[in-house]
Amino acid sequence: MKSRKRFVMAIFSNPIVTKEIKQRTRGLKFSFTIAGWLLLMTLFTIMFLTSITNSVVEITRYKNSIQNFCFFLIFLFAGFFGLLITILCSQAIAKEKENQTLDILLSTPLTNFEIVVGKMIAAAGEAVILFFSAIPILVLLYFYGITSMGDILLIMLYVFALILFYGSLSLLLSTLIKKGIAATVIVISIVLASTILSYLIVTISAQKFVNSAGQPLQAQSFWNLISISISSAFALIEFINIRLNSGLNAFLQYSYKIKGYQIHLLICIVGTILNIFLSAIFLSPLRRIRIFKRKPD
């Protein structure tokens, strides 16, 4: 019971979060940032959807155009916020090292876990607020009849889980590397490498396993599932395709009941937890006894 209470307090009553979030959001700059971001994205979305509505007569073409725009908008959100949270989290610990203030944090009664969680929430807090404030923009897709409110929220939560994983990974790298820019470059390289590797797997398996009946062979199904499971881009495409019921049903077909995006989501959730705990361990190897337990009074 005490450990559970300590875990909840480390997240919601963390003094690092309270201090840094107040510093980041108390001024008018943050308010104008949110207002400008929402205004820009809203105008962009309304102009695009209005142009489609006025120019497209056929229902099929209209639906395909809206779905393509939905794919573009979601990937724009995922790419922008993924990069933003990756940069902010990679600077969280590395900046403390560069400013030589990490030792001051380590001398406080806070545990390593509380410091790591506090720095991550504080670093990504501004981006998370911008992320969830943009949900009403996607609600416009509901009024244009492309999807339901539930699907919009599920897609946003799925994107949030993906970018949170890469944020935690950049946080872990920032505890191991002195320069935050190096952590950012490594995380971006991992994303690009996984996408390229998935594409190569799909291409090679498609050339090697050919079935005239149009159904994927067992070996090809396995490699298609693997390619989606290891790539955030492919997993996101499959998840959006399923939620929007778009016409991309031929995208990496396989014969398994379990979906590739489900495996990738599980990897991201487990990976996020693991990255945070490893960050707490590597934050200060000499303070292993105080990683998760505070010093007794």
C-alpha cells in the first residue's frame, strides 16, 4: 500500500513537475502558443475540407479524399509531437548535466524514480497540453461524416502511446549521454531504421513468396506481421485503416488474428515503463539504494 501511494505521489505530487510546469505555463507566451497553434491547424483543416466539399461530387471520391486527408493530418500530428517530445525529453537530464545542477537534484530527498518521472512529465508537459488541445480539430472529421468520436479518441490515444515511448527512450539516452542532441539523433535514427527495415522485409517477402490466389502465404503473413510490429509508421497506418474502415485492406495482409498494431502498442507500453525504470537506475549508479525508496528520516 505504501509503495503504491509513493508511486502515485511520484507522478501527481512531484515538486519538480509543480515547479517547472508553473514556470512554463504561467506567462502569456504559452497561452498565445496554444491559441496560435489551434488557430493555424483549424484554418488549415477547414480550408482543406471546404475545398474538397465544393469540388468533389461523387461520394466515393469525396470519402477517399477525406480519408487521405485524415491520414495526412494524423501523421502530421504524430511526426510533429513525436519530434517535439523527443527533443524536450532528451534535454531533460542532459541539460541538468550541462548546467552542473544534477548533483543538486540528487542531494534532495527525492528518489531517482521521482526525479526521472518529474523531469519527463515537466519536459513533455507543454507538448502534451498542445497535443490534447488539438483533439477538437480532429472532431471536424466527425462532422464531415468520416468517422466516429470514439475512433478519433482511440487514434489520438494510440498516437500518444507511440510518442510517449520515444520520449521515454530519449530520456533514457539522455541519462547515458552527456549531449541531448545526440540522444535526439539516435531516437530519430531508430525510427527511420525500423521503418526502412520494415519496408525491406515487406519487399523481400513479396518477391520471395508469390501466391496466385491473392492470399498471403504463411511465411509471407509472418513477415508482414513482423514488419508492422516493429515499425511505428506501419502500425499507425494499419490502426488508422482499421478504425476508419478505409480502402487500404490490401495493406500488408496476413492470416493471424492478432494485429501488428496491437503487438507494437504492447511493445511501446512495456518499453516506456522499462525506459523510465532504467533511467532511474542509470541516473546515479552510486545511489542505487535510493532509486525507488526515500532516505529514512
